[in-house]
Amino acid sequence: MRDYSELKNEIVIWLRTWFDENGKDCNAVVAMSGGKDSTIVAALCVEALGKDRVIGVGIPDTGQGLNDADKIAEYLGIKFLEFPIGGLTDEIKSVFPGHMSKQTEQNIPPRLRMTVLYAVSQSNNGRVIGTCNASENYVGYFTRYGDGASDVEPIGNLTVRQVKGVGYALGLPAEWVDKVPDDGLPNSEPDNVKFSKWGFSYAAIDTYLVKGTSGDKKVDEAIEFMHQKTKFKMGLGQMFVPKGGCSAL
């Protein structure tokens, strides 16, 4: 296995510098799902800032548990806050005008979680730390203004393979680094099942991003199709620019 210690150290130094420039003495606030990405990001923040400046937040929906997020926070020695949102999601569904699509229902919890996360951050001198990785970003596998929102993204340009390597370099238990990914959305499917229906896997995306091809033309086309379909999610809403710029207004 490749030694990812150097990459881990680069991220730690980068995070320290970012906080010095964008919130000196602020706390890192991380939504902890119990998955590998949030676990590894929280551990990176601990190494960069110290455990006293990292706050983990568990935000389960109806029928969901903490998925070891509380145990992970205890292992890292960080403060952990639990804020169940089941009542909020149920209330929104009960008053929603008209038909609510399955995708709409699935995206309400991530957006509520981000509202909670920013409330915790603003009330605790914090900065919200993103937990998305490059593999998921490329195919738009995140909720816009939900888990896709943050103040800084430490692993946003790392493939899943690299994220795991950093996790091992941090000394985290294998059971957390290699945990099977699951989006945690209501009435959803495990990531590997969903990705296989789309025509690719995490490993294929990683290889595609590194080499420019997964080695299979059909898989490459499936990955690129999802990228083109969802790439609008990576930016802010486009703004109209009048001829002549602001002077024309």
C-alpha cells in the first residue's frame, strides 16, 4: 500500500493555513455521519487544530441512528452534539403543497442538516468543514446546498482511494476507513447498488479521474454522462450580465 503520510501532512498544513487566513482561533464544525469521509475529515481537523477546536455534529433523520458517529467522536476526543431532524422533515412533508417526488423527499434532510450545521457553527465561532470527495463531486453525487455546502473542502480534490490512504495514514481503525458507503438518504439504496445502476463503480471513477479512462469505453461514457448531467451543481447560480456590465443599469 502506498504511503500517504506526505499527502496527509500537506492537507494538515493547508488546513492550518486556511484557518489562519479565514478564521483564526475559530472551531472546525463537521457533520458526522459515521461514514469514512466525515470520519477522516474530522481526524484531519484534529491533527491540524487540536481536538478542543473540533466539533462533531450528528444529525439523524427519522429511522436513522448515529452509525457510530458518537463513538468516532469519542475516539477522536472531540465534542459531539446530536440534533435529530426527524420532526422537521416530517413537518415539511405534512405541509408540502402538492405532490412531493422521491428525489425531493430525499434531498430535504441534507438541506436541513446544513441549516443545523451552520447554526452550530455560527453559535460556536466555527467554520463548516466539507466532507465531499472528488469521485463523488465529478458525478454530482451530493445534494446542492446540502452536503455540497461548506466553508472549506479538505478532501474535495481527492479520489476515494486517496481519501482511504489518508485515513490509514492518520492511524484510523480499518472498520471506519473501509466502511461501505451509504448516502443515508430516506428510502435510498447503498452507494454500490446505485452506482452499478448508473453503469460504474467508485473504483472506476477513481481510475477515470487519474488516468482519463476506466479502461472500459461504456463505463467512461456512463461516468461522463453523469458528469455533464450534474456539473451545474458544482458552481453558484449563473448570473445574467447585461451588455456594458453594471454601467448599463
